[in-house]
Amino acid sequence: MTTEQHMLFSLRTALLALVTLTTIIGGCAGEKLREPRPLTWPHAAPGESTLWAVAPLRNESGVGVFDPLLVTDALASQVQQVRGINVLPTNRVLGAMRTLNMQAVDSPESALRLAEALEVDAILVGSITAWEPYDPLQFGMSLAIFRPSDDGRSSSRIDPRALQSAASDYGLFMSRDGSIAPSSFVAEHLHGANHEIQMAARAFAEGRHDPATALGWRRYLASMTLFTEFACYHLTERLLDAERIRHARTVAAETSR
């Protein structure tokens, strides 16, 4: 190969590298960032927020190889991202429990006692009912909202059968005499092989992952840590929906009087 041919080859190589680099930079510059779909507290007034606490989750899964406090932190993180809600750090909640000499939140009475000590508007109580880190991943949880005050009214009543059918301890969510019940309650078992759950995980991943990675949105079905993060979001969303429906029914009942 002559010197002239060498120069021509080098020039073509340089031009090809320049075109490739320009394409990459242009693609990155033109890529639009997508905002994750936010959740909103249905009772939030514009510019105001309500203060919540998340009680340490009880482990009723029968599995002891994970730390329930890490799941509690994951849940608190998702609730903190709800518009209109601020959440106390888990350490603050644990500190209040130590002050009250409270080993665990195991009843509506203890939940309300802790909420009043923390001076929060609501406390989220729950239990982990399933934790399976092998493919397909599985995660189960029951959650309930308790509010020390609901515009001067006691906690609204819900169907006790919904609590009894949940894979959780009935006494955690309903007082023995039935006088105290959560404002809203949800329970769900998320199975990674379920197509509905996969669709929900894909929607959750929108704006939260790099679509260019090998697994893409499916990384939330491959890592138990990420699946737990998604599950906490999913249960939080369902709980907010339940509270929205409860509030609408309450307003409708009062209006019809």
C-alpha cells in the first residue's frame, strides 16, 4: 500500500469515527428524560403536606433471611415520594418506640399511641406476608392507615371480613372489640410470573431505569431489592386508591343526609 493509500485509509477511518461520535452525542442530546409517574395523597391541599410515620413492618412470611427494617425503609422511601406526604425517618420512629418501651406495633391501640407520641397525622402499619427471592420473585404485604384524628371523627369502619381474609394477623389491624379500625387497608401477594404484575412493574420502571441496559425494565423482576422497591410503590398506590374511594363514599353519605 502506497503512502497516498495509507493517507486515504486514515482519513476514511477518521471520518467514520467522527460520524459515529456525532451520532452518539446527537442521540444522547436528543434523548428525552421521562418523569416517573407520581402518586398524590388524595386529601392534600395545594402547597400543604401531611406528616406520616411508618411503623416497623412485622415479618409474617416465615422467612428469616432478610431484614424487615430494610423493607420498612423501602416503604417509607416510596411514601415520602407521594405528593402531599412527608415521612419521618425510621430511626425517629424506633427512637419513639424505645421511649414508650414499645417492643412492636402489634395492635391498633399501639399504632395510635405511637402516632400521638410522634405527633403525626397518620401512621402506616403493616406486615410482610411473603418474601421469595428466587425466580419468579414473590412479595406479599398488608398495609393499613391509622389516623389519630379524622376531622374529629373516630377511625372509619371497614368490612372486618376483608381483614380476616388477609394473610396477616387480624389483631394488628382491628381492635378486639371492633371499636378501632384502619382508615384504609390493602393486602396483596405479588408474583413475578403474573402478567398483570409484569405490566405494573414495566409502568413503574418508566423513568426509573436506563432503557439501554441489557435487562431494561425487567431488572425489577430479576433483583429482589428492586422487586421490593416496586412492590412498596404498588401497595402504596393501592392504599391511596382505597383511601380515595373511602373518602368519596364518606362525602357521598354525608351529602345524602
